[in-house]
Amino acid sequence: MKSWTSWLLQEVTVYMLNKLALRNARRSMRDYLVYLITMTAVAAMMFAFNSLIFSEDIQNMCSEAMALGAMLGISTFFIVLIVAWLINYMAKFMLEKRSREFATYLLIGLKRKQLSRLYMKENLLIGTAALALGMTAGTLLQQILLTVFYSVFSQEYQLHVQINGWCLVMTMGCYYACYLFALRRNKKVFKKMTIAELLRLEKKNEEIKTGHEKVRQYLFFLSAAYILFVYFMMVRGCPFWAALLLMAGFVLAVYGLFAGISAFVVCRIQKKSRGIYEKNRLFLYRQFSSKVRTMRFTMGTLTVLLICALLGGSFALMFARYQGQAVDYSMPFDVLIHSPLPGDDFREEISVLQSYDQIQEQKIYEIYENQSQTMNRYYGTHVSTVLEDHVDERGKFLPGREYYTWDTYMKLSDYNDLRAMLGEEQIRLGEREYALHTKTRIVRELEAGLSRQKVEAAGETLTLSGIYTEPFSQNGINGADYLIIVPDQLCRDMTPYYSVYAADIKGEGTEALREALDEAHRHKHGLQTYEEYEEEWTEGNEEVQWQEDLLGASGTDEIVVMVSDLFVRDIDAADMKFVVTSVTFPLEYISLIFVCVALTILAVQQLSDSGKYKFRYDVLRKLGMKKREIDRVIFCQLALYYLVPAAAAAAISAVIAVYAGNQFVRYTGADGSGIYYFGISVLVSAGVYVLYFLATYIGFKRNAAE
């Protein structure tokens, strides 16, 4: 009888605690609505981006699908850590705000173990509600992401919901891992917490250390100086291990800035600086200094998150804007094949194309050399993106991998035929003139010097007629970085260097066509296909060697570039775009999550403190301040609190983003500049920022001033 009674009492207790947990969770959802919305957004983004990993359509679209999965997996790792920090922060924050309530539970006989489980259930209920809402919103976001993804590849996407079992498992696993990772300390916290400590906890925010204002001001200047030093080393260049150490110190310097900001405000108040008593400045200064001082670690963390978000957005925009341009410059023709054999008739490759009945227009031509190195030497010693030393101590030119041994020439008639295939206007040359076809980024850098270059051809000295920069595949096929166009008669006395085949085909190129062309092309030159090489290696032949291509040079493009001796535009462009998209999507994913996490902390902090400020604003109202003036004070107070980490993040990340953007433009020739990419990233983040700020302002004004 006693055991049955104990069992019944235990079951009733469990039922009541579950009911209490459900009630408290509902109340917390109402009180911390911004937090619920953010976790819903996190769940939605997790589901939508994870669906890209498991989408069969994407896997069938491109052979490089694993690259996207790997990058999103790495991104998810960092996002789990940050979201876990958010959950841990919110759990600790809500514990402080509800400490009196928990003390009451202990007073009425609830055990610490039961209280710990109760609080964990509440948080998991909030998380589950956000997950359910997020999965629903995630299906819509999934369709948006897939539409954008398909548009990148110039394909039409038919809307249909894709729910993969592994995607659900991964999303739920990552999501609940954030909660379990964040709440693992709850049991220890409640185990050590006494009733007296819980009663005092509500009044405690963070440990406040007073005094040493001068020291804190010096720390601010020291931190700012270190950040400038990091900028200097970034521009100058340093080893990878040194860069890691510098970045670790960089993060610490950000925290040091906030330790000094409050000291400046306090000193300004203590010195009764000019204008301190005008309007409502004293009130705002005191509110701001106390908040920054008690939350300097949190403010530093939020600033670091915003820096990562702004940089991630900037880098994503760089790659997204350039991917189409990179494809055009690497693959302007539907099919393009390089052969190291002068006079190659490309019989085998043409036979493959004819078997697919796809040739619409074609051109076989040769690139010539004249035993001259004038242009090679100029490019090798003046182009800033050159990575190899192209001149030895005796002044002899060293071709390396970037440039051919000899200057590369093309007949005017062949050049005009190729321009006609590309839909470009024909050009004309005088008897002693040449044209230069090169890359846009090189013209931006060396246009004045290039215009003065003279070249030798068949014993004639030629002057420059014009420079052309249309996409022309100049990473080893139509020259490396440049091509010298000369009148046809001058090429009669030159030596054919290598052969090229260009074709426009009907419809779209297929993977089968690409593989058949590659097999015919490589076998003709006595090389294995990759599948044959892999099979022989698997069988144990360790002496077999893989030769990537037949090119003699690759040019000086960096970061985003495809070098090959055979291109089928539709297939190779898709692979190239997929690799770039595998960088842009995760960067945007991280950027959005980091912004939302940072703004959630800002919003919840202010909305939770709005009840405290009600008394202060009541005092201001009794002193004669009108409602409009109080609303203005609230607006200024929140604006200061929101603006400081945002302004610090923008100022600190601007130098890095602009420098990286300019380097990206320099090495790739992309349109725009570092300022352009950073500006767009700031505008996007500012849009999200304004939404959170308005929600906080409306809620704060309702709670504190009305």
C-alpha cells in the first residue's frame, strides 16, 4: 500500500511539474518573443540550408555537390557553437530574471534536481515550439534558396517541397545539440545555488569593477593601437602561424575597447564636461555608461559576431558577383580544345561532336611564336599578380608555369573569325600595327605602359593599334594573359606554336559529351582519363602518374579560375559556379545567423530591463517631461546601446573588408571594389538591424513609458 501511494504521489508530482513547465514555457515565449522568433529563424535556416546538402536535384545537377555539403557542414559547426552560446546566455539571463520564482519553488519543498529538470524542460519546450515553427517556415525558405540556386545556373526551378529524412535528422540533431550543449551546466548551477543566492541573483547582472578609470582608458588606446598593428601586418603580409596569433590578439583587443569606452564616459561625467547638463545628456550618459560597464564582455562578443557577419557578407558578395564573369572569361565558346601539336586537325574530337550531331559553327586555328620574349618579359616584370620570378640574375627570361617560353601571336583573320563567333565587331590593322587582347584587370593596372610596347614580327617593328578585353579564354589556351594579333602575312615567317579548336554547338552540352571528348582527346595524346588513372592506382600501380592538362602556361589569375585544355561550357561552367556557390551560400548563412544572434541579445537585454526603467521614467514624467520627450529619450538610449557595437564592428571590419575586396578585384579582375562589396553588406545588415531596433523600441516604450 505504501509503495503504491508513493508511486501515485510521484506520478502526480511529475504531472504537476510538467504542467508547470508548460505554463512557464508559454509565459517565457510571450516575455521573450524576440528570442522565440530568432530561434525560429535559426531552425528555418538550418532546415533550408541542410536541404541543399541532401537535395537529389542538386546532386544530379553537378559533380561538385560534395563541395557544397562540406562547406555547409563546416558552417554548421560554427553556427552550432554560436547558437549554443545564445541559448546558454538566454538560459542564464532568464534564470537571473526569475531567481525569486525559483527561490520560492525551493521554499515550498521542490528539490534542486527537480528544479533543474523543470528549467531544462521549459527551455526544451521553447526550443521545440521554435523548431516546429522554423520547420514550417523552413519549407518556404527552402523554395526560395532552391529558386536562387537554380537561377545561378540559368535553370528554371519548379516549386515543390523536398523533405528528406536525413535532412530532418541532421537539422533536429544540430538544433537539439545546441540546447543540450548549452544547458549542460544547469544541473551544476542549481546544485550549488542556495535560496539566498537566488534571491540576490535578480539584482546582479555582471560583476561591476569601479575605479582604475585611467588604466581602462590606456587599455582602450592600447587595444586600438594593436588593431592598427594588425591592419599593418595584414597589408605587409605575414606567415600563417603569425596570422593566427595576431587574430587571437585582435579578438582580445575588441574586448579591450569596451573596457575603455565606459571609462571615458564616466570621466566625462565626473569632470562635469561642457554640455553635460544640457537637455537629457546626463541621464543618457549615466544609463549608457552603467550598461556598457556591466556588459562589456557581452558587448565585445556582440561586436565580434557583427564583424564576422559583415566580413562574411562582403566576401559572399565578392564571389557571387564574380562567378558569372569568371565563367565568361574562362569559357567564351561552347567547346574549346587546346592541342600542343601544331597543325592538329582535331579529327578525333570533331568525330565525337559529329556523333552527337551538335556542331553549329567551328574553327581550327594556330597560335604562333617568333622566338621573341618582349611581351612575356614586360608582363612577367610588371603585372602585380605574378607569383613567379620570371627574370634571373643575368636578365634571362624564365617562363615558369604562368607564361609560355615565347610571345604568343595570332593571325588577324583567325582573330576576326573568333570575334564573329562571339558576336563582336571585326577589327582592322595597318601593315606595321598589332592589336593586343588581354585581361581587363591588367589593362586597369598597365594601360599606359602597354600602349608604349612595340613588338617584333617577321623582322618588322609593330606599334600598338588597340587593346581588347572581351572574354577570350586566356588561361593557357588563347595565350596566357595576352595574345598579340598581327596581319596574316607576317605569320608566314613565324613558327606554329600550338593548335586550338573552338566550336558553337546546338542545344546544351552534356556530361556524356564532355566525357567522350575528354577520352578521345587524352587518348590521342597518349594520356589516361582520370577514371583509367584511378583504376590503375587502385590496382596497386604506384608508378602511374596523373597529368592534369596539356597546357604550357596558365596565366596569373588567382582565387577563382579554371585552367584546362578542354572545355565544354555548359558542364564546366556548372562545376565552376557550383564551387563558387559552395562558398557564397555558407558565408551568407553564417552572416545571417550571427547578425540575428547579436541582435537578439541586444533586444532581450533592453526589453527585460524595461520594467526597471519604468520607475525612472515615471520620475521624469513627474518632473514635467512630456510623453514626446520621454519617447525621444528612450529612442536615444536604445540607439546608443544598438549603435556602439554596430559602429565598432563597422569601423573595425571596414579596413579588412575593403583591403580584401581590393585584393580580390586585383587578382581576379572582378567588377566593383572593396568599398562596394562592404557597402552592400552593411546595407543588408542595417536592414535587419533596423527591424530588431524598431521591435525593441516599440516594446520598450510600451513597457517602460506607458
